[in-house]
Amino acid sequence: MMENSFYEKDRTNNIQELEDTIKNLRDLKFTLDQAAIVSITDAKGAIIYMNDLFCEISQYKREELMGKNHRLLNSGYHPKEYFKEMWKQISSGLTWEGEVRNLKKDGSIYWVQATIVPFMDEKGKPYKYISIRKEITKQKQLEEEIFHLAYHDPLTNLPNRRMFMNQLRSEIIERNNSKSNLSILFIDLDNFKFINDKWGHDAGDLVIKEAANRIKEALRQTDMVARLGGDEFIVMLKDVQEDDDIIHYVKQILAKFQKPISTYGQEYSLTCSLGIATYPENGDSAEQLITNADNALYHVKGRGKNDFAFYNNKMKVQSLERSLLENALRSAIKNNQFYLEYQPKQNIATKELFGMEALVRWNHPELGIIPPGKFIPLSEETGLIVPMGEWILRESCRQTKSWQKQGFPELIISVNVSVRQLEDSNFIDLVMEILKETELDPKYLELEVTESIFADVKNAASILQELRSMGIKISVDDFGTGYSSLSYIKHLPIDILKVDGSFIQDIHSNDESKAIVKAIITLANAIGLKVVAEGIELEEHVDELKNGGCLLGQGFYFSKPMKSEAFEDYLKINIA
Ligand code: C2E
Ligand code: CA
Ligand code: CA
């Protein structure tokens, strides 16, 4: 009896256990059905079971799916090898996991993350597969958005540099040095910075967008246009056989820019410059091609913009020279290879001296004396002008004070200052420090800036105002060649206009130059600015200027720039 009841108990336990197990399995299935798309197929892949979610998401009725293969849902997105690999794995008994893009009955797509588990018979052959899939369409869309963000420029929606480089690299791999039918156009908008700074970033953005549209309009659907940043664009032209084909598209781009761009009721006339490099002649890597297209562009900018140039080997020499020059410039600062020359500024009528302009020279140990036109632009581009300019300012102030201490007349020293220096947040402090250190009274210091600072430097006016409140004079150099209109100059914190030498050179023979100089003098008198004429070379220049009422000037007619010793001699003679 004892034993019997023992077995009785055991049996009830077993039944209970079985019931628990079944309940658990049912609950498990319920939970799974809530969360996942479940299907079972036979060894050949024909669907023999699916849950409701499968039908719901795929939009197919159960009877439409039963007995069918999953190929019914194929969106054609994945390459054949993708599923081949999957079948290889599951038929050998291994679980497969992967993402699949499927098609709903209505043709729209959905993404699933799938896990397929094979079930094997005693012979080690699969007899069914159970797949569990989770819909990940939202996540995939998010991924695509992120991909888009990572590979596109948000302003123009064009591909960005990263995308362009990837594409270019794969085009290069495909071609593998075969005869080129691939060209790179490096495009830069001319004078864009001016629009951006004068009319604001919103206007700048609209102009960039419009420029992007125009470039695209000029090309074919198959040509890739990307924005590198700022006002730089890059184009990949495929299937262009001859230079003439390339020129055809380049000219179409230039032509698209003929029409002024109008936004906010403003009209901007905008041109662009292009540099061209072709594969494999001008480079066999993506980086090299872009660098050389940029070199060609640089060449166009140098000779006057709104044009294009093909890269050639001469430019390679130039860019090599550039980097050699840059290195030499760096060591020149360290090795004190710079010195200053001083050009007298005087009253044209009385010849009385009132100041001098400091002009920098570079005494290169092998190349000899290099004029500033050869190295100032590069030092501005590289930022080397900042330490160099500091030295120039300090040396100018020191020398001027030293002449004053020696009893020479108290003259005003004019120092040229580049935009890049004024952009430096330290500039005001630096000037103050140098004046204190050299003990030069600020009223003897004049800073010459070019008109471009009003386009380039934010708060140019407030920086200049601050300098003026210290007692320093500000003059606008090369006046008449830049952007500022005469009426615009009225509102700027300046003291002097230096009429550009190019107007003085032919003032005696060209009525237009004469009229321009006349207008500048009239305006300056009306608003209380002084006018200094530069580049005076001839007696006729002096006569014209005197007639026009310009009394201050400098130029070879009076004296060339001189080293400090020679300038001292000049001072001595002048006093006498
Ligand atoms: P700039 O400021 O317009 O300087 C006047 C230039 O005209 C000087 O050339 C001067 O030597 C030259 N010049 C003077 N009188 C005559 C003349 O009668 N006829 C002709 N044809 N030329 C005359 P330089 O010294 O070669 O300087 C060229 C430019 O380099 C300067 O033009 C200025 O923009 C820049 N530069 C020179 N020194 C400095 C400097 O210390 N700092 C900065 N940032 N730029 C400088
Ligand atoms: Ca100057
Ligand atoms: Ca000048």
C-alpha cells in the first residue's frame, strides 16, 4: 500500500510537471508571437507554419503564404550570394543571423533582423528550419538618415568630401590605370567671402545653394557634384574622352554663372574659377588628383579668376616651390633674415618730410633679397604673417623712437598690417605692448590696412576704432582698387586714404584716372580725411596732383625705400 501510494504520487507529479511544461511552452509561444515574426519551413524552404504577425507585416493571407518559399518576399536588394551563403550555413546545421530587406504585398519594403535555426534528423540532415524575425524598418531608416548626414552636406544636400573621396577611390580601383575617361573639376566661387561678410551668412547660404544648383544644371545626371565646404565644390566627370569634352562642360558651368544671383531683393554677380585634373595623367590616387586640381585652380586665381586651367607639370614645380618657400619662410623668422626699408612721405609742394613707410625685405642667404610681393601672400595664407608682422611692428616702432631720441624731426611711421593680423584676437594688446615697450608715442604710429579688411574682418570697424582711440592713425592702402565705394568709406573709422599707385601712374595721360583721383580728393576733403598719393614717379604726376589739391605723397620721384642707415643720411640732408 505504501508502495502503491508512492507510485500514485509519482504519477500525479509527472502529470503536473507535464501540464506545467505545456503551459510554459504555450506562454512562451504567446510571448514570442507578440514580439517576433515566426515561421517554420521544411527542408526545401517551403513555409509550413507562420504566426499572425508574419501575415500582418507581410500583408499576405495565411493561405497565400502556406507552401510558398520566402522568395515571395524578396525585394531584390541583396545579391544572390547573400542567400547562397545563408543556405550553405543553415543546411550544414549552423544558425544564421542577418538583416534582410523584404517586400510587402503592396510593394513597400520592410527590414527584418532574422535568426534561422536548422533542426537536424538522425542522419545529420536538416528536416525543418525555424526562423524568428524582428522588424527593424525604423532602425534601418534611422541608419540611412545617419548615413545621409555623414555623407552629405546639409546646406546643399550634395555629397560631401567623404562620399566624394569614397566614390573617387572606387572609380580609380575600377579603372586601374587604364586610359582615362575620368576628370576632376575643382570649383571655387570668386569673391564669395565678400558676399558672406557684407550681406550676412543667410545671404551667403542662399548663394551657395544657388551655385550648387547651377553647377548641377550644367552637368549630366551621371556626373557627381560634391561640396567640399565653404565655397568649394568638386565634380567628377565620367566618360569624357578628350580635353574638348571637358572644356564643353567647364564652359557650361561658367556660362551658368553669367546670370546674377538674386536673393532678398539683392543681386549678386558671382563668377567661379575651375581647376582640372584627369586620371591617370595627373595623379593615380584620389588625394593626388584633388591636390592637383586644386593646384590648377590656384593658378587660375592667380591670373585673374572667372576662368579654368588644366593641371600641368609646370604647376607641380610651382607647388614644390611653394612648399620650399614656406619652409624657408619659417626658418627666416627664426634666423632674423628680415629687415626693413623706409620710404619717405612728404608734402608734394614744399617737399617737407612728415613720415615714412616701413617696407619689409627678406635677405635670403642663397637667393639674395626677395621683395615682399614674393612672400607676403604666402605668409598671409600660412599665418606666418602673424609672427612676422609682430617683428615688423616692433622694429618699426623701435627705429622711429631711436631716430627721435637722436634728435631727428618727429616723423610718423606707417606700418602695413595684413587682414590676417587684425583677425588675431591679440592684435590690440600686442600693439599696446609694443608701444609701451618701445616708448613710442601712439600719435607717431600709422597703420596701413587694405580695403579688403572691411569685407574680411568681422568687427573691423570696432577694432580700428579702438586703435584710433589709443591715438594711432589708420590709413586705407591701395584705395580705389578694392570693394569699397566712395560713399561707404564715410562711415569707417579712418584718417587717411592712400590713392593706389596705378591711378597716379597715368594720371597725366588718362582722363579716367585723373577723374578718379579728383573724386577721391573731393570726397576726402568733404569728410575730413587726408589723401596720400603713392607711386609718384614723374614731374607730371606731381603737377597733376598739385592741381587736383592733393598735397601729400610718396614715390620714386622723391625717393626709393632705403635701409635705415641710408634713411638716416637722407634725414640729415633733408634737415640741412
Ligand atoms: P604697398 O603697401 O602699396 O607699398 C608700396 C609699394 O610700392 C612698395 O613696394 C614700394 O617699394 C613701391 N613703390 C614706392 N614708390 C614707388 C614708385 O614711385 N613707383 C613704383 N612703381 N613703386 C613704388 P614693395 O616694398 O615691393 O612692397 C609691395 C607690397 O608688399 C606693399 O605694397 C605691401 O602691400 C606689402 N608689404 C611691404 N611691406 C610689408 C609689411 O611690412 N607688412 C605687410 N603686411 N605687407 C607689406
Ligand atoms: Ca602700404
Ligand atoms: Ca599701396
